[in-house]
Amino acid sequence: MKRITLCILVGSALAGCAPVRPSMSYVAPTVTAHDAQVLAADAVQWLAGPLPPAQTTIVIEPPAAGQTDVMTQAMTNHFRATGYGVVQASPRPPKNAPLPKGVALRYLVSALNSGVLLRLQYQGAEATKYYARSARGALIEAGPFTVRQGGAATTTNGIKSREMTLKELAQ
């Protein structure tokens, strides 16, 4: 009995170390419609690099049903204006429903300090960018997107972050 309890405790502790990716988008309730326009314009402009317009269909995975969301419409409008095909995934798809074809995109918009943190998740990558607030409350870019893919993080100008991959640590 003690052995089973120990295995359960160790398994639970190790599970807490695994990174958890959200299953849908999230938008903090403090994000305004104006914030959403700024964030969506920047996100779509940046995503045009790895996901070319006119060649890519974006499958937006919106926040849970019932959550007030100013980002989904802003993202949809900016993607379409830039030449992307856009499909909105259902937050609660019926069982055995076919998945929409395209590149799945989740966005997580969270309040951080007095600004906003934007995370874009697509094709196994996560691009993150922080926006500070000006004295008047407007969002201001506070740095480049940082992209994490396969355990390593780089900024959009290609400079590797201080975080090292496990392979690099072993050398």
C-alpha cells in the first residue's frame, strides 16, 4: 500500500513539471476593444512571416463559449484584410465532427504588471510579446516577439535567449 501511495505521489509531482498548453484561447476581461485592435494588427503582421497570406487558412480557436471576447473579431478582421482564409473552430465541436482544415491558432491575452502579454500558439510554436501601457493607457510594444519551438527560444531577430535547451546543458 505504501508503495502504491509513493508511486501516486511521485507521478503527481512529475506531472506538475510538464508544460501544459491550453486547449483554447483566453482573453483577460481587462482587454479593451482598442487593445484588441492593436494586438490583432501586430499579431497578423508578425504571423505573415511564418504563415504567408493568400497561402494559409487560419483556424481560430476562440475562448470558451460565454467568455466575453474582443479579440476573435479583431483577429478575424485583420487576417481577412491581409489575405488569409479564416475559419472559426467551434469551442464545443460535436463528437466525430471533422476538424476544420488549416493552421490552428490559439491566442492568450493576459494582464501582466500594468501591460498585456500576448501569446500566439500555432504549429507547435509559441510566439510571445509584451506590451506596456503608456501614461495615457495605450499599448506600446515593449520588445520583439520571442518564439519558442522545440524547447529553445529565440527573439524575432534571431538572437537566442538565455534559456538553454537540455541538449546544450549536457554539452
